[in-house]
Amino acid sequence: RAHGAHHLAQRWAMAGGRENFEAAAKLLGLAPRSEDRTLVIEGLSDAFEGGKIPELPAELATALNAHIASKLDTDLALGVKTGNAASIPKALAVIRDNKATTANRLALVQAFAEAGDKRVLPVILQIFNGPRTSPVRQGILPLAAKFDDPALPAAVIAGYEARFSQTQPLRDAAHRMLVSRAAWAKLFLAAVDRAEIKPREVAPDVVRQLEFYKDPEMDRLLRKHWAGVNTKLSSQEKIVEGQRIKRLLATPGVAARGKDLYTQRCAACHTLFNEGGRIGPDLTGYERGNPDFWLLGILDPSVEIREGFGAYTAKLKDGQ
């Protein structure tokens, strides 16, 4: 019974629409005990995880708001996504609190971003313009990209040298945020043109993102600063480059520098020993002693794409 009540409510809420919401409301009305009502309400809550909660029938909205009020100290993110008046100031206080855990602060910023609630923007800007070191700043950058506000790219560019260039992962996050919107990408390229951002520190996927805009002025600056960068090699170029790398592999390298390069070029998408992103396959279990296998994947990453890891470029209605 517990399993069924929770999952029925979750399924109807995820499907959305008047008929499904009314079915969830009827299920809530049929719940004989408070524990059963809690199961239904938690199913609704789980259905809206990761997104904005839509307008609900009065009975559901009242029950969900009461559930949120009872969990304000443990689930502020849910309160933020529903616009609960008591949750907003508490959540903003946690985000501002440097003693709060990075995970909690980022989860709340994400909740504001998913709800499209701009009340978090002054706090984001406070963190962007704050002390030189901030463990949460890197994680906020991709979330900030969800808000179409010119103050955000302006703050990153103005404080780039002092607050966004200390490590390669931080630089990469700043670059990817700045190129996520056409208007911001133009500011990014202008900063590159003023030598405030070094072209050699910009990852290839960021350059490819700029190429997607098909903007004449952007293309001119791309040719100016990345004239020698060709993201696709011919068959002969792949052979020549593969042979060159094999010759280099015959000489012992510096592992620390290799890790830095991996972090800059690969870790945004791939995980190795539990570090990195999950856009592409986890590389930990692959045969790392076989250079032929790795060179093919490095020089022509799209030659073989595992099922479930295809890449898509989506243009959102808000310009991102």
C-alpha cells in the first residue's frame, strides 16, 4: 500500500494536466490515515524534484504547502521551488553563510535557478564579487547561466583575474558560463581580444560552442585568436599526430602536468577514479596501457559514441 500510494501520486503529478492532478487530489482525499496522506504528498514532492512546481488544485496546493512548512529546516529547496514565503529568506541566508556546506549552498542556488526566482541574484553577485577564494563560486557558475541578467557576465569578466582564474577548473567553469548565451559570448570574446582572458587557456569545447553561434563578428575573433585550432583532423593528420604522440610517449612524462591537462581537457565530461563529469563514459575501467585505443578516442572523439552518450545542442527560449 505504501509503495502504491507514493508512486501513483508521483506518476500522476509527473504526467501533469488537470485530469492527473484531480486524480492525485482524489487519492489524497481517500487516504485514511495521516501516514497515508504523507505518502501521497511525498510522492507529489518527488515528482517535482529538479523542476518548477506548477499551479496545483487548491486541495493539493494546501496539503503540499503544509508538508513544506513542516520540513522547512530539512528541505528548504522544496520550499524555494514552490515559492513558500518562509523558505526564501532562510534559503538566501544559507547561501550567504560561508560556514554552511558547499553542497547545501549549491542545492539551494539550483532550486532558485530551477524555479526561475531572481531573488537569488544579489547573493550570487555577492559571492562573485566576494573574497578571492570561495569554494562555492565554481559550482554556482553553471547555475548562474540559467538567469538572463547582464550583471552576471559583467561581474565574472570584471573580476576574472582576481577571482575566476586561480585554477583550471574554475577558469573552465567561468568560460562555459560566459559562452552559454550569445550576448555573453560576445563579452567573453571582447575580453579575449583585450588580452584579459588567454586564448591558450580556453578549452576546445568552449571554442566549438562559440562556432555554433554563426555570428560574423564572433567568427572574426575566433579566426584571430584560434586561427591554428582545428577541432576536426583529416585522416592523414590523425595518422601524423598519432605517430608524434607515440614518439613522445617513449620518454617519461610529468604525471602532475598530465593530470592538469586531463582536468582541463577531459574531466568536464569524463570520470577517472571518481573525479570528473558524467557527460561521457567513465574511463576508469578502460585499458589505459593501450595507446592505440586512446589515441583514436582523443584524435577523433566522435568515431564511436556509446549508446546513451550522444551529444545534442539545445537552444532554449530564454536565449541560453
